[in-house]
Amino acid sequence: MFEFQQYLGFLAFLIILLIGFWLLIFLTAIIPYWIGGSLMERLKEGKEKKNEEKA
């Protein structure tokens, strides 16, 4: 069976692996969504500004 040092090493490895996995999910899913929404808001504001200048 595992010794205590090996058990701690395994837990550390597992935690680092899970942190990396969730960071990868965050970077590939949430960040592009956030950037896309930000760009759409900026385009809307630009269109509204042009419409105000024309009127």
C-alpha cells in the first residue's frame, strides 16, 4: 500500500492536474464568450454614437 509521502505526492499531482483541467476549460470556453460579448457591446455603442451624430 501507499506510504504517507507517496499519498501526499499523489494528492498534490491530482490537485495540480485538476487545476490545470479546469483552467483549460475556463480559457477555452469562458474567455472567448467574454471577449465576444465585449466586442458586440462596443459595436452597439459605436452604432448608437453614429446615429446620435447624424440626428
